[in-house]
Amino acid sequence: MSGLKGYSEIANDQLDEIERGDDHDLYDALLDVCEFVLAHPERAQSRSNALTTSEGILFRLAVPGHHPFKVFWSNDGPRIEAVFPYP
């Protein structure tokens, strides 16, 4: 996964770690959400929650079937910023 355009270094590292793990369904679901965000940011934004951070607005989109995992992304590009469990 490393080095893909549209992904922060943090997101790359997190996805690489999940890919090395045993939950291949989670990894595939995360990639599906990431691909949806990158291909359809307007639709993804309408399905996301917004968070205001010191660095600006981040969007949070749930990973279907894998609660509590979320994909955090910015509209800058768009770009996947992070993926991790979040309540």
C-alpha cells in the first residue's frame, strides 16, 4: 500500500499494518471506503461526519461491517489521512 497518491504517510502506515494482520476482510473493506472517497468525494462528504481540528476540517466515514473502524479524510485532493477504530 505504501506510496500511493491520495494517502498520507500515517494512513499508508496504518493500512500496511492492517494488511499484515489476519483480518483480510477489514483490509478489503477499508480499501473499498478509501477508493470510494477518492473517486467520489462529493458523495463521500454527504455520507461523512465532519470534525474540526487545529489543521482544518476532517471528514470521518464508517467502514460498513467493521465497527468501530473509520476512515478519516480531507477534501484537500481528496486525501486519506488516517484509518483506525473510533467510537
